[in-house]
Amino acid sequence: MKYEIIGTTMPAVEITFERGREKMYTQSGGMAWMTDGVEMSTNTKGGLMKGLGRMFAGESMFMATYTATRPGASIAFASTVAGQIYPLDVTATGGMICQKGAFLCAEEGVELNVTFTKKASAGLFGGEGFILEDISGDGMAFLEIDGDIIVKDLAPGEVLKVDTGNVVGFERSVEFEIETIKGFSNVLFGGEGLFLTKLTGPGRVIIQTQNINEFAMRVARYIPSSSK
């Protein structure tokens, strides 16, 4: 298959199948447009338990699989918020551990499973809960980025501290934990919350400039409440 990321503010990835029977899958409702020559089937992809696990990881329980019936057919998957799309070569990188909702679509050989944070503090206070997405297998996957994308390649022992919710994903070699912000005045008046995500290399880290949860809360302030 060939792919092209098109658009700027609300991008999409358009896939062109080079031969028949190639497949792409996404969560239910993730397709934006497609040409003739593509068939759709919907199921839990891996069984009921996997479907439930994906649901708790921020994806839909059911996955839609699109199969090319002839070469040259194409299909596009669009982002749901303003941002970017990151192409992840799962075969070459070995995959990534990602935050909930980062997965957009992937080739059939890519596995999307759930994984749990190793430390209770990360699960309780990390902002994304105990459940993360584990992307592995063979093929291409595409991640949805909120805002702009920042890629950091950490050296062994190099530490990067990131505001909760701005981490998109990281390689398995990266250590992930939660650190408490120090200083009473910083906690009360710093405006950054109580915790930071601490990432220790070696390995690649993908960061997004927008925290969609914080953005939603800011927008909510301007929504008038109904008076009784």
C-alpha cells in the first residue's frame, strides 16, 4: 500500500492499495471517504475480551476492516480534532506504548492491545488511567496528534518531564513514571497541576502540543449555563 497525509488543520491519511485483498482497519466510524473497490466488515477483531479492552483504552469496541477488491482502490481516515497524523512503521520500530485515543488506523498485520501502567502512581495520577494502548506487529499504523507533533529521541538515562496529557506515545525502552511537583506554592499557584510525566531514555518519545482535555475545559467556560 501507499499512503499520503493530506490537509493541514484537520488532516487525513489516504491509503492507495497496490493489490487486491490488502486490508486496513480503524475504530468504528473512523473512515472519511473511499472509492469503489473497497469492502467493509465490522467485528470485535480478536474477540469480545479484546474489544472490551480497547473500549477501556479509549477506542471503540468494534473495529471496521476495509479490504481492497482491486488494485488502485483508495480509502481515507481523518483526524477528529485539529492536529497532525504520525505514520508509525511498526515493523521497523517494534511498535509503541500510546495514550488512550491515539490510534487512528493500521494495516491488518498490526496488533492493537491494551497494557497497564507498571506503577500504581502512574495509573492513579497520570491523567490517562491504568490502561494504555500497545501497538505491535508488522505493518504501518497511524497515530492521531492533538496540535503539533514534537519528536524527542532520548539518550540512555536522559530524562524528559512532560505535562500530563501531552504524551502521545513512547518506545518500550523508555521508562514511564509520574513525578510529584515539588514546592507548596508551585502546587497551589503554578497552574500545572500536581504531577508531571517523567520519561527516561533510551528511546523515542512522541509529544503533542495540545492537551485536548484542558482545551475542552477551557471551551466549557464560555458555554452559558441554563438558568432555571
